[in-house]
Amino acid sequence: MKASTAPRARFPLAHLAVEVVYEQGNTPFFALVACEAIRPADRKPIFSGPVPSDMPAQLRALADHLEGVGA
């Protein structure tokens, strides 16, 4: 899979974005992107890696916690 041609989706997350790159038959990858950085050079991924199988549950737990604290 070439990251530049693979389908991607971007999800806003406060001052960041989570970008998911996935191509059928390959492991999905995610990146945390500083999309609101002042300098364009700083709007590149801060971190990227493969999506682990427990990531959806981790994100649901985070959402539940944030809703519970009134965010």
C-alpha cells in the first residue's frame, strides 16, 4: 500500500485530527495530525502507526469518560 494513493479519512479531534489510511487487505494505519498549527510545516503527523485491534474499544472508553465528566 502506498500511503499517498490509499483511501484516507480525517476526523477532527479538538486542535488535532486523526487520519485513518486503509486499503482493502492491508492493516489500517492512523496518524495524529496537528491540523491547526500556525506554520504549514508543523501540520504534518505527530505520530503514526498501525491501528491495533483494541483501539475502537479504547476510543469508546475515552468518549464515555469525557461524557461522564461533562465535557
